[in-house]
Amino acid sequence: MIIQVSPLAESRLSAKLKDQPGYFKLFYDTDGCGCDGIAVLLIVNEPDSDDIPIESSTLPFLINKQQQIYFEPSLRLQSENSFPCFRLCSDSMIYGSNVKVYDLRDTAEVAPQPTAWYVR
């Protein structure tokens, strides 16, 4: 499997790494999506045991080997100047024109969770 990343998309993805290590995991999310799912990019610390690399120019991409069936072998990831999300497509299909990136790394900025709940 290979993914061609446009220069603008590569620049935006690199900025999302924030000079910290991580992998971009292509994920087909079907949770709460009804009949069909959506493609998303997850930033993860390291590959899971079922993840395999996706060939790319400079950025590290992964996919779960069981989720390969949802995508064609050759993909393109693009971005536009005026739109903050990404477009994932192949020669015969558009997987999403609003593909979002979610940072799931341990070092990601996460809002602190309250440690105790109480009623006054």
C-alpha cells in the first residue's frame, strides 16, 4: 500500500507532530456512523502489533492489516489553503474530503479531567 502526500498536506501533518515522535495511522472509523464509516488519521505513539507500514515519501504512515480492505492500494492525501482538513482519494474513489486528524499520543495536549465530583 502506498500513499502520496501533497506538499501542503505534508507540511500541515508535520506541524501536527509538533517536533514529537509519532505515526499517522489511517483508520476507518465505523463507530456511531450507521451503515458506513469515515476515514480519519490518528497520531499514535507507536504501531500496534497488527499495524503495517504504508509506503510514503517522508512521513510515517500505518494501517491495521485488517482495515486494508476498506482502501485501494494507491492513495492520495491532499489539502487546500482555505480548508483545515484533508482529502483522501484514489484513482476511482473519494474516501473523504473532510478527513480529520486526532492526536492520541501520550504527549498530546489533553484537557485535565476533574479528580472528584461533588454536589454542594
